[in-house]
Amino acid sequence: MSKQYQAKAQEAIHELETDPFSSRNVKRLHGDLEGLCRYRLGRFRMVFRVVEEKREVRILAIPAAATNTSKCRLTDSVGGGCRLFR
């Protein structure tokens, strides 16, 4: 991931810390990925889970947009852990 996209990912994480559902770049996923969301970052998609009771956003993966997210191997340990939101 280029430095440009790394900066975009950091901005997105800060936005998710404030309100994980307010951005027009956020979409709730369906089917096998029910309960997860994705944040559009240009060529990449940041896949995350909101844990309401802990007030956390867990970043699960940041695949390239051409990757079918339903085929990604998503675990809570992928992508660098948790971020709190207010």
C-alpha cells in the first residue's frame, strides 16, 4: 500500500473513531459477511466490525477493491487490532 493510501487509511480510522456509520464511504455488508462493514479508500476497501458493547471498531482487512471481499480470510487479528470510537 502506497504512502498516499496509508494516509487515507489513517484518516478513515480517525473518522471511524468518531462515528463508524456517518461516512458516505461506509457500507454494511450482507450475506456471508453480515455484521461487517466496509470503508471505501479509493482502490482499497477497509473491512471492519463494530463492537457496540465495547465501543470498538475492529479493522479486519484492507484488500484491494478488485478482490472479492466475500473470499477474504477475515479474522479479528488481521489488520492491526481495535480502535475506540466515541
